[in-house]
Amino acid sequence: MSGIGIIGSQGRMGQAIFAAATEAGLTIAGGIDAGGDPLALAQQADVLIDFSSPKALLANLGAAVATNTPMLIGTTGLEAQHHQAIDDAAEHIAVLQTGNTSLGVTLLARLVREAAAALGPDWDIEIVEMHHRMKVDAPSGTALLLGEAAAKGRGIDLAGKSERGRDGVTGARAKGAIGFAALRGGSVAGDHDVIFATDHERIELIHRAENRTIFARGALRAANWLIQQPKGRYAMDQVLGL
């Protein structure tokens, strides 16, 4: 693979992707940050990797579509309008959007989905995540990805079953709810625990990210895979053939 365009190149993930690509001997077509021209970058790149910000996503997608360039989106904190824009772009180009590019987290999400389906609503599901003090969105994109996996396993809509930000006298836990807790501090790259709890027993599925390199390597593998795909919207589990 050659000609990788990095959007958000000076951010934590952008720098990690640049380092991982250099180590792997891959060619970087260029990089941009806030105020940069995504169209000019897309014209030079074989694939775009975007770890910038939600407010920049629409312009970045527009540049990718205009140049018929595949695009991997790792930006978190997306809302319904962003997902609609991704759906629209996927009618023209190959787009992979994910809350986490780690191959380990991708497998974890599959395990969570299978566990939720097998155990049923008598098991409470809680998702606990911790990230570095500078992270601006909560729950993390990965926590939401895992929540969606659990909801899919149960055949429910996460939006209607999500419990967040408990404080004060909240009452008893709602049956079938999927709870989220977000911790922030230090330089933690990303810790995620999915807890299945019922009377007298508990199952915990855990992933620990020790370095952002794992996300960078996963993003590069996904980008290489994406180049070979026809137009459409894709997810990380497809990269692993799950």
C-alpha cells in the first residue's frame, strides 16, 4: 500500500499512524490538520485515514467522494447527522467507520455480542472505560461500540436501553439496561471492561491498550483492506473476516 493521506496528522493518533507507517515502509501522501485542504490531500492519496474531529467530517467526506478515494474514519463523538453523511458517502466510495481500530477490540466486540445473545436479559451489562485526561468525549467511541455489540446480541436498540451518568437517588437498575461509566486520568491509552453480572456470578471481558501503536497498526491494516473493496460502508470485523 502507498499514498496514505492522514487527516489530523498532528494529533495523537495521526502521529502514531505516521510512525507506524514509516516503520512498515509505507508511503505517506501527506497530512493535514485544522485549516488544511482535504481535497488537495485526497487528490494525492490512495486512501484517507481520518482521526480529526466531528466538525471536520463533512468536508473530509466530500473531498473523498469528489476524488473517489476510500476513507477510514476513526474520529469519535459522531452524531446522527455524521452517520447519515457516512451512509451517503458509502453510496459512492468505500468507507470504514469505527470507534476503535484495534484488532483486539474488534474481536472483543464479537465476544460481547455472542455473550449477550447467549446469556439473555437476566444478566446485567455494565461497560467501564478509562482514558487519558485530555479525552473530550464520553463514553468513549469504543465503549459505545461495545454497547452496540451487546445491544445487537440482545436484539435491542442501545439508545433506548442505555444508562449513563448515574448520580443521586436514581432508583433500581432497569432490567435489560446497558450501563456506562467513564473514567479519565493520567495518560491511559484505553481500558475497557464489559461486565456481565447476575445473581451470584459475574463474567468480565477486558481489553487493555498499552500504547496507541495498536490502533495505528490496526488502522493501516484496515486501510490496506479498504483499498481493495467496492463502494459501501464497512466495519472492522469485516477486516478480520468475522
